[in-house]
Amino acid sequence: MSGLTKKELRHDAVHEELEKITVTVVKKRNSILLGVLILLVVCVAVFQIINNKKAKKAGADFNLANAGTNSMALAEIPNKYPGTHGARGALLRMAAAAASSTNYALAREYYTRVAKEYPEDEYADAAWLSVARCYVGEGDYDQAVNVLNEKLMKGKHADNAKYLLFKIYALQGKDDEALAIADELPDLKDSPLLEDVAASIVRRKGGAPEEADPEAESSK
């Protein structure tokens, strides 16, 4: 025997159990406090990110509104506020200005940036179409065709791309390719351009447009 009474033994056992419970409670409390602290840090970080994005957007929009047609002021916006709608607006404005002055190479550079830097944006497909039109303006029809065939466009932009392909093939004298595209565009059925392409094919093949037989028509 250790000399301890049963009462003292029970007291020590209870004391040990209380210590275990206390340690467990303290650990849980510390874990909760740590979790709360981590959550607080994350919330603060998210709040700062949101505020920074808002400030970035506001700064880009403000500078775009005040830049007007100043090319230097416009060029600064995409560099200072990349990824914002204001930056995209500045690129489109510079592209339009370059295209209107027939500087198609520079316009193409800006439109390409819009398409690549904003791939999910509603303007991306329109930007690729503009890139193709710039190549047409430069007389580089093959590159224009490559862009139109390689970029998968959606909705109205897909139809616009096909129509531009049709016109390019017509300009190149690739009438068979033009007619193949025309089959995918019902709106071209009554187009004068389509009639010109069809007549051009007949002339190149040494024939003449077929004329309706009046007797055959009357017998129908």
C-alpha cells in the first residue's frame, strides 16, 4: 500500500480527470481562436483585393473619360490598369483611330491585344474580325483567311466571319470557295455580290449564263 486512503485516491483521480478536461478545453479554445484569426486575416485580404479592384477600375474609367483622343494618355491606361474595361476601351479607341488613318498594322496590333487580353470578353470575337479586316486593308488576304478560319467565333460574329470570308474569296477570284461559304449563309441568296461571283465562274469556265427556255417555262 502506498499509504493513501481511498478518499485521497479518489481525489487524485478526479484531479487528474479535471486536468485532462482542462487541457482539452484549452486546446479546443486555442483551435477556435486560431480559426477565427485565420478567417479574419482572409476576410481582410479579400476586402483589400476587392477595394483594389474597385480603385483600379475607377482609375481606368476616369482616365479613359478624360483621355479623349490623346494617344499618349490612352496608351498609358492599359499599362497602368491592365485587365480593366477602361484599358480595353483605350485599346479599342486607339485601334479605331489607327484604322481610320489607314495604319492597319498598328490597328491590328491593338485589336490583337484586345482579343488576347480579354479572351472571354464579348469584344474578343469582334476584335478578331477587326484583325482580319486590317489584314484585308493591308492586302494580305491569306492572313485574313487564316485568322477567320482559326478563330472559333460564336453567334453573329460567326456569321460575320463567314460573310467576310465570302468577300475575300470573291476578291481573290476563288469563286468555288466563295460559293461554298455562300451555301452556309442563306441571307446571301439574293445578294448582288453572289450574282457577280456566279457570273464570274461562268465567264472563267468559258460559258455563258444559262437562259430560261420560254417554251419550257410555259409548259410548266
